[in-house]
Amino acid sequence: MIVDRAAGTWRDEMISSLPSILAGGDLMVVNDTRVFPARLVGRRDPSGGGVECFLLSRLESGDWDALVSPGQKLGVGARAVFDDEARAPGVVLHMEIISRGDRGRRTVRFSGNRDRELFQNNSRSLFSAIDALGHVPLPPYIRRADTAEDRERYQTVYAREHGSVAAPTAGLHFDEPLLEALGAAGVSRAGVTLHVGYGTFKPVKVERVEDHVVDPEPYEIPASTAGAIRTTRESGRRVVAVGTTTTRALEHAAAAHGGQVAAGAGVADNFLYPGHRFVGIDALVTNFHLPKSSLLMLVAAFGGRDLVLAAYHAAVAKGFHFYSYGDAMVVV
């Protein structure tokens, strides 16, 4: 669905027509993060009871912020073992809970199967073990076990930087032929990296939207991307964000540097809802989002609340698909 903010209209298209919707000289900015198999399934040590550990983010100490189940039974000092001889022969991870948070949240530390060597200073070995043993953290509304195929299907074709627990799903609409067609039409492409966290699924539950807090997510903008954005703006062309995660990174960076997207690392903790004035992007490719989600509020902020909600009503009536593998909306 193409939503035209200036005309206040919408129409149906196929995603393959995107090269004719955008224009030569436009810059498409994508999130090149890569989903890693963040869900570990193992057993308590020494009792043997079942344990699940959902890795959220790696801390500066080398330990991990994680959701651990059964949370009520696993306190500080509890240990677990993760291995799978069928999928990863000889690979073993030992986990110890270092500190305890609320609702199953824990700080955990890993050691490996070579003399229980600590992984704090050897992240490559740790990620290799997690890749071998972990399961792809499919969205909660996909009610089946992950498969080997999900390791690539739940990735964008340009995924590069290892670190997300959920895919930046607007990018799933793109394949190599479409990217080539966009390039042939004069639409260039640049990347940012924002690692998507578990909080991307967190609904807005507060009465006052201003009271909602989004989970912070780290991002990095390369110098080449910042330069391409500056050149695009100077030439009067558009910066087209692919996805809400890309949008948050660009808007956060622009807000931190006087309205200009600058290179460097940051932590996006910005909640974008109607009333926000966008300075980092000019058009948006996104999915259809659920009610009461911060993602829908971001789209409504960019496209205009009344226009976006009217377009959503039309999309529902026409049978457009929502969720990660659903249809796309392009707001211009």
C-alpha cells in the first residue's frame, strides 16, 4: 500500500513496483543487523531439570542480560548446561547466574567446554558456540518450533552485523532482483546497524502515551552512510528509511546533532509518536503493525494519524496481511 501524505490518499501496488514509486537520486537506508539464535535450551546442573535462556544483550563486562525460565527457581549461583550432540557434537556451554532481576531477567555468565574457559575475552568462540546450539527466536505469534531454514528466512538479504533477537522485518520484502532494479532506477542504498531487542514486541499499556518507555537499542551509523544522507539532502532528493528500526536510529542521531545525521554509535531510546517532527527521513517503507504498539504510533507520527488509520482500515477490509511476513506499506 502506497500512502501519499501530500495528497492524503492511498493505493495498492506490488512491492516489485517500488523502483517506479521512488525516484532516481533517492537514498534508501536499511538496517543491516543480523538475527542470531538467541534461545538456548538446556538443563540445570546438577539436577537435570529443564532450562531455557533467551539472550537479550551482551554487557560490557562480557556477561549477558537474559530471560531465564523457570525464573522463580533459578537464583544467583544457579548453573545450567547447554549442549546438543545431534546438532552440534562436542559443543557445550556452561551458564551461571550472576545477578537477579525482575520477571525472569538475569545476568548470566558463560564458560565453554575447553577447560571451562571463560568467554569474556573471546567473543568469537562464544558466538560460535551460541550459533551452533541456539534456536532462532521467532516472533511470539509464530507458534511452532524453529527450523534450520529459519536461520536464513528470518534474515534480510543484506543482513551483516550479528546482534539482533528479532529481524528488522520491513527488510524481508527485498530480494536481490528488487535491489538490482532499484539500483538500475538510480536509487542508491546505504546501511546503518541497530540491534533489535526483545522490547520491539512490548505493547503500549499506559493511559498517557507520553508515559510509555521504549527499550533502548544500540546503533551505529557509518561515515559513508552519514555522507550519503548529507549529499542526498543537498541535492533535494529523499532519504527513504526501510523500517522503524532504521527510522529510530536516524531520528535519534539527527536529534543529537542539531538535525543532521552524523556518523557514530548511539543508543536509540526515542519513542516516536504523533507530534514528533521528523528531521532524519523523508519516506518510509514499513510493515503493518498491531494496535497499541509503539511501531504503529511511529508510522502514524510520520504519515499523519488520521491518514494512516484510514489507510489501515482500508488495508484490513482488503485483506492485507500484518506481522513479520505480511504486506508492506510505503509512506511518501
